[in-house]
Amino acid sequence: MAGPVADERVQTMKNVYKLSARRDALTGVIVICAILMFASTGGTVLSDAINSLSGQAGGSDNILGSALLLNIALILFGWRRYRDLSLEVEERAAAEQRAHLLAITDPLTGLLNRRTIEEKTTDLIDAAERKHKSVAFLMLDLDNFKNINDVYGHGAGDIVLKHVASRIASVLPPKNQLSRLGGDEFACAFIFDPEQPEMVERIADDLIDTVASPIVENGIHLVVTTSIGMSRYDPANNCVDALMRQADIAMYSAKKQGRNRHCWFDDTMEKELQTRNSLETEMRAGIPKGEFVPYYEQQIDLATGKLEGFEMLCRWESRTQGLISPEIFIPIAEETGMIGDLSLSVLRQSFDDAKHWDPSLTISVNISPIQLLDPWLAQKIVKLLVETGFPANRLEIEITESSLFENLSLAQSIVGSLKNQGIKIALDDFGTGYSSLAHLRALPFDRIKIDRNFVTSILKNPESRAIVQAINGLGESLGMTITAEGIEDKETENELRSLGCTKGQGWYYGRPQSIHKTREILAERNLLLTKPDAEIAASQIDASAPTGVENMRQKTA
Ligand code: C2E
Ligand code: MG
Ligand code: MG
């Protein structure tokens, strides 16, 4: 339960208690008066009554008799009220306890909530300091938990969370503090001997094992893994906030290293994070300044040696840091949601460049998996083609297998729209990911690109050669052409040709070059148009063909 809601409930209950306490005080006063009256009148009235019964003189006074009865009634009333009150107090205590529990725990798992783990960890630190011990703080985040919710529904997700909660609790040492921070994130803290940090690692290992063992529920086997970040209390420069933050940073590092593992926090991670954050700030400023530019890598017909086109590879020409590789800035752009704008900006530049090249030359561009979650992507690309006048049939879009995981039907719809325009689709880096036949059949690919790791090792490693050969066979039977990337020498080129690869690219033909250098290369080969051919190119684009969004609408209609 959220903290403020719980606070509100506790406050309302306190108000109710105050009101009934005032009423109880009034009842108490009335009863005390009744008892006093009984004490003062009771003796006289009773002796009168006894006298009257025994036939002696001085019968009972009616008024005093009535007063006595009233007193008795009031005392009975007080007694009943006392019983009610005792019951009410018990109920109040139970309700108070419930409200308190709701305020400090997570209703799904019964573990502590985020707010409480902070307080409890502070207590744990105090206790540890008294014993000259330290505190380990572990942050656990389930890997790909979203898939379970998506595939099996939120009910199954809740069941998994409950199982995970009790499994974590079963592994932790006594006197631990365990909480669910929210979603699929858990945190725990416990005291350990600073001389023996390996004890914490052993616990983290056990946590990873216990979480990963299958959960069987209604005949379904669910397997979920976890990544753990670990930090330890250091009296010199640490507080609970820092402890939690460091464990969080370490957890992301564990994710980055491949998930299903644990990782201690160290200072370099903090520096990395700072560098990443400052890169992010500079990127935000760099996009509108046009610092992200297309570079071009030649793609060659392996049979004839003819230049067929270029792969556009983005570069960041940072004014402060020089030329920066996409391997550094693309992940940041993806994480921060900048990838869409950045990609469209370099696509526009490359279409503008390429429309001045010989019309036989194609251009291949990389599209991030994140972009394939944008239902308007096809429309945006088509709009760019129309605006720049670059013909769709000279464009090839490269996507990786990971693009197909998040939302396959949306990816299929976007790709369908792009293909309607005559744009070709290539599966990039094949062989590194799942390399699944199902994925190859899921989208109408025109081309498979063999990852350069296999190509560069083809001469030395028979396994790489076998894989390249198998992918070629696959391409042949599925009617898809094959491009080998990463060709660095003549021997590799010969080998690939003998295995049936039709197209290749790599440093053997030249490194990716800026537009100025690319224009020089094209001019030398007489492949630059003397005047822009924009009108002719634009006329080849069918802007009325349905795009991703419209396809989706038609599907759902
Ligand atoms: P990719 O699409 O697989 O591109 C091929 C990468 O291999 C390029 O690295 C290229 O420079 C490099 N390469 C080409 N030939 C050779 C060779 O013979 N030897 C070696 N060792 N390397 C070679 P680059 O330019 O650093 O790009 C890295 C990745 O960044 C690309 O891999 C692509 O996934 C991504 N990327 C680049 N530009 C964009 C973009 O505009 N949008 C998106 N979403 N991703 C991009
Ligand atoms: Mg590529
Ligand atoms: Mg590639």
C-alpha cells in the first residue's frame, strides 16, 4: 500500500478514537455519580425497605426508592458499557495493528515496503556498528519479468512474485530485512562480518539458484532469473541512501554483464554512470546541432567486385570529444528514448546524400529494436523518403532478431508497410542471437547478414566456417540473399565466395567514411550524378500505400 494512503487511514482512525474516548469519559462520569448516589441513598432506602417488610414503623420513601432503582439501572448500564468498551478496545488494537501492517508492508508478498526497508536498514546499521560488523545491502531485479506478464498474464506474474519472495526469505540469514521495492524489484539487508565478504557472495549465489528453479503452477513451468547488485556499509562515506543507490548501480552492471548474476558495487561504476550521464546531456545538445552524421561503408558484389551500395553507420562528431562510435551512443539513445529523433535525423541526411549518387547504388540503414515499437515508424520513414525524394526501392532496412521479441505483430505490421513501399528488409548480425528459424520465417526478409564474428574467424575456426556454410544453405532454400560483414582480407573474400556468399562488406574494401570522402570515392568511379535527380526519384514513391498504423487498424477492425 502506498505510504500516504496508509497515513490517511491511520489519521482517520485516530479521529474516531478521540470522539469515542470523549463519549466514554461522559459515560464514566454518569456511572460514578450513580454509584455515589447509590452509596449516599442506598443505606437509608434499604433499611426503610427492611423495616417496612418486618412490619416496623417508618416505611420506604417512594422518591428515594425510585432513585435507588435508577442508580441500579445506571450501574448496570455502566457495566454493559464497560464490557462493550473492552471489546471495542480489543477491536481498535487489532485495527491499529492492521493499519500499521498495511503502512509498512507490500500487500502482495507481505514483505516490507520501500519506505520501511530504509528505516529498518538504519536500525540494522546501528546494531552492526555496536557489534563491529557491517551491513550488506542486496538489490534484486528479475530478468525479463515483463515477458511473464505479457505471455501468461498478470495473475501468473503475481504468483511468480509471491514464490520469489518466499524463496528469497528462505535463503537469507536470520535477522535480515527483506522488502519488495515495487514491480519485480526486491531488496534485502543483513549483518555480516566485514572480514568475510565471501559469505555475502555465497548468499547471493544461493539467491540466484533458488530464484531460477522452475515454478510449477497450474501445469505451467515458469522460469525466472534475477540480477543482484550488492553494496556494503562503510561508516566513512556511507548512509542508507548511498547504500541503496550503490546496490542499484551494481544491479544494472550485473544486467549489463548478461543478467542472472551478482555484482559488487565499486567506484568505477559510479564514474561510468557519471560519464554516461554527461554523454546523455551532450547528446541532447548535439542532436539539434547536427553532430550526428552518416558514415558510409561499401557493399560489394563478391562475384564481380562491383560496388553495389553502402551501409550507413552513424557517427557522433562531438565538438568536445571528437568522433564517437555508435556502440557508445546508440545504447544511451535507446535507453533515453532519443533513438527515434536521432535515427530520423541521420536517415534524412543519408537520403539527401544518396539521391545524388548513381541510381544503381543502394543504401542500407540500421533500425533499433526500440524503433520497431513505434507504430508510426513506417509512416515516418515514408515521409522522409517523400520529403528528400529518395526512391524507396534503393533503401534496405536492417533489423536484428531482438527486434522481434517485444511486439512481433507490430514489427510484422511495420515491416509489411515498408515492404509495400518497395523497401527491402535484411536480418542483421545473424548467428549471434537466437538464430531461430521461426524468426527467419516471421518476417519476409530479403537478405540475411552473417555476423562479422564468424566471418573474421572463418579461416582459422572450422566451426565458424561450418556456420557460414549452414547460413548460406539456409538463405538459398529460403530464397534470401546473403551478405557477409567483416571481410578484412582477400583470403576471407575467396573463402566466402566459394561458400556461396553473394555480397560482402568490410575493411578490406574500406572503412566507413564521411560523406565528403564517400563523394570523392564515387566521383573517381564516375558514380556521382551531375545534377540532383530528386523529381524522378520522388515520383517512384507511392505515398498512398498503407503504413504500419493503418495496417494495424485494418487488422484490428
Ligand atoms: P552493424 O550494423 O553490424 O555494423 C557493422 C559494424 O561492423 C560497424 O561498426 C562497422 O564499422 C564494423 N565493421 C565493418 N567491417 C568491419 C571489419 O572488417 N572488421 C571489423 N572489426 N569491423 C567491421 P560500427 O560502425 O561501430 O557500428 C556498430 C553498430 O552500431 C552497428 O553494427 C549497428 O548495429 C549500430 N549502428 C550504427 N549506426 C546505427 C544507426 O544509425 N542506427 C542504429 N539503430 N544502429 C546503428
Ligand atoms: Mg547493420
Ligand atoms: Mg551487423
